Amino acid sequence: MKRVEGSLWAAGLTVALLVSRWNALVVERLVEGAAESFRQHGGQAERLWRIDVPGSFELPLAAQRVAAGGRASAIVALGAVIRGGTDHYTHVASAAISGLAQAGLQAGIPIALGVLTTDTLEQALERAGGKAGNKGSEAMLAAIEMANLLAALGGQP
């Protein structure tokens, strides 16, 4: 049996970080984790792009545009949607996550999900470098691995 896997080596990859400005206290920590993972796995600073968007709801459109440009090997979408007292949370989180999935499938490049959906600010901070790790870092690792996997697969079915 032939086994095909993606490596975690980022040298030569160009990764776009799409960054929601909403809940910046949390999201900036996700950015730090993602950038550090990119560097630790051989990525060059000039091949890591940061693109800021107003909020998580805007991430899918930005991802679609970046993917259509054909220059990024992968995209990492970073945001934090924290539950409030209204239904707004549910609609924003759902639209962001399904929109990112759709953009990735349409474009054929990896779009890693680093959008936190939590009940409280404390939970979000735990997942942005606290005791639950850094989900920005984890999203970057998934993006690197998937970009390398797709390259390894080439035109294979």
C-alpha cells in the first residue's frame, strides 16, 4: 500500500493569514501562535501575508479573493466569535465557518479554520495561548500539512 502524507515543512509555501479585527485581544494571540508555527516549521517571513478584515463574517469573502489570486499555497482564517445575549453569535459563526469551507472547496486550496466560537472571553483566551493551547498555531500546522499533501497528490484522484 502506498501512503501519501503532507509534511509540516513550510519552506517555499506562501500562506495568507486572514485576521478578524473583532475581538482583537483574542485574535492577536492567535496570530502570534500561527506566525510562530510558520517560522518554526521553516517558513520565511516574506511568504507569510497578513490581511485584516473587520470581523469573522468577512473572512469567507476575503478567503475567496485571496484564493482566486492563485499566489497563496494555503490560507489560515483567524477570528473569535464570542456568545452574547442575542442570536447574533449563531448567525455570524455559522456564516463564517460554512463560508470558509465553501471557499476552500471552490478554490481547491487549503483554508484552515482558526475561528474560535466560545461562550465566554475566558474560554477564548484559554484557546488563544492559555491552558487549551493556541488554536492559531494548530490552524497553521493544518494549513502547512494540507498544502504539502495537495502538492504531493498532484493530479491523482
